[in-house]
Amino acid sequence: MNSDFPKVLHKIGDKTLIEHVINTANQLNSHKTIVIIGYKKEIIKNQLSHLDIEYAVQEKQLGTGHAIKQCEK
């Protein structure tokens, strides 16, 4: 994306990429939505503050599988 802005906060239409994913999770009646954050996490949390979600912090970005493991706690 060639941007210093977090990828998940780029927009498609009127919503960020991550909001599209969260909306899909909500439509599937998910029990809980956990967003894994790391890079520029405060910007992401601020952008999503209006949503009922939880966060897991991935201090070191070691791949998608590692990111998912951060939700175990």
C-alpha cells in the first residue's frame, strides 16, 4: 500500500478495511470480536473506539499464525 498509515485503516467506500471485517463477524453472530493490534495500535484503537470489540496486542509481528495465538490469553 506504500503508506505509513496502518493498512487496516485504509477505506473502501465509507468504512475502513477492519470495519468491513468486524461488520462481517457481527453478521455471523460471533460471540466475541478480538482485533489483534501491534503497529500503530493507538491509532487503530482510537479509530475503532465506537465499536464493541476487544483487543489483543502482538508486540512482535511474527506472522498471521503468531497473531492468532495472541488471542489465547
